Amino acid sequence: MAGSPGRPGNSDPTRERREEVATRARPKVRRPPRFKVVLFNDDYTPMEFVVALLEQIFDKGPSEATQLMLKVHRSGAAVAGVYVLEVAETKLASVHRRAEDRGYPLRGGIEPE
């Protein structure tokens, strides 16, 4: 009898497809590396300007922005945010551009998380 499930060489194609799907491995997706945007203290940039940058560029609330600004002031540096590399570079470029437009020497950097 042709096409019998018990005979060698004859198999049910729907059964093979089910087995193939059941044994297919899922590819692992790696998260992209993240980077810290660090702001450095200087003696010339006004505190209010730094708070405004933290609110506008890094989406911090007024209280959190003030606390971060004070950390920069007291410790010499503080992490403003952690992002994928392209976002971190864009945010840091915005900080540098706005500071330069106002004539302030505010600097920052990017470090791996």
C-alpha cells in the first residue's frame, strides 16, 4: 500500500514540518552596549545653565537636574544619562554646542557603562 505511514521511505510531510518548527533554535539578540554621558565641572559655567541643560537635553525634572548639577559641582563630574552610543554622542554634541553658543567652557565625555 503506497503512502502508508508504517512503510520506510514514506513519511507524512505535515509531521516533518511540525518537527522542524519544534527543533528550530531561536537566534540570540544582543542588546547594544550602553554609554554614560558625563558632565565635568568648571569654574565659569553658571549652575542655572547646567540645570537647564539637564532638563532640556536629558529630560530630567527640576529637582533631579539640580541634584545632578550639585554633584557635578562638588565631585567634579556626574553621569547625566546612559544611552546607546549614537544617542550619547548626539546628547553630548548638543551640550557642547549650547555651551559654546553661550560662551561657556562646559565639557563632557562618554564612557562605557
